[in-house]
Amino acid sequence: MQYPAPISKLIEGFMKLPGIGPKTASRLAFHVLNMKEDDVLEFAKALVNAKRDLTHCSVCYYITDKDPCLICDDSQRDRSVICVVEDSKDVMALEKMQEYRGQYHVLHGAISPMDGIGPEDIRMAELIKRLQDDTIKEVMVATNPSIEGEATAMYLSRMIKPTGIRVTRLAHGLPVGGDLEYADEVTLSRAVEGRREL
């Protein structure tokens, strides 16, 4: 037996989210049906507003509702260090530990030849352009400790080292195959403290 079309479409919509399979999508859809109409409308409005009102910072490409973002606009941050991450979620993970006070650059992905993603498909060119600023002394590579993250880190190292800018990598306190957003503050703090040359 099939669900009515509106429920089926709602289930399909939830299944497009990462980590949501058919059973979880069904539970979420029926939960929404049991919510008050005002709450459903507020939830829908939040989804639409997030998609409409958010953009990427023109400097670091972090997700923001103001350009430049609050991090790039903060004059108290160390402008000589740029931390390179794969995704905006990684910026939030690093900011939670409240120890890193430099700038960021969000690549929006990682090099993955198997998936047809090369350096030209992520914000690599924009990073290289930012490095022409003489105030940059260090690039801290904080890509995920995955095959794609390591490939991206090595590519960045080869591109940046000839410029004389110091290239460091987060220490291996992070699990291989894990994502920055799931690491706790202590692990991230140790990883930043123990970063090494590439």
C-alpha cells in the first residue's frame, strides 16, 4: 500500500537529507503531520529564509548573512594565519574551542579524482589569490583526515610552499575518516597545538 502523494513527497524530501533513510524519513513526515500548523509554517519559513538569506563571505567563503562575515570583519583576529577547511561546519567546530584567532578559508569541498572533483571545482584559486597579501605568514590546513582531505592538503602544500609561506597541518589527534564537525573541543585543541609542517 502506498502513502497519499503529499506524504510520499514529504518522505522523499526528508530522504534527500544526509543520513536519513526511508524509515527515519517516514517517522519525520508523520511527526510533521502531528505538529501544529503554526509550527509547521514556522519550520517551513525557517528553511526558506535560510536558503534565501544566507550567502558566502566574499573573503573567506564562510556561510553568512552579512558580507564580509563577522570573522573576516573582526579586527582583533590574526591576519597572518589562514586556516583552510573543507566546509562551513568545520569553521564552527574550530570556533567552539575558542583558541584559534586567525582567519579562515572555506574550500567547499575536497579534491576527489574518483568523484571528478579537481582543484578547479573548489575554492582553491580564491585561496591562492588571497595568499598574494604579504601579511599572510602561515596557512594551516585543516581538511578532514580522509583520503580526499589528505589529497587536498598535499596539493595545497605543493602549491603554497614555493611562495615561502609556512604550511602546517592539524596534528593527527583526529580520527582518520572522521569529520571536524564531530570532533570534541579537546581533540580539536590538541590537533591545532600539534600541527606540523607539510
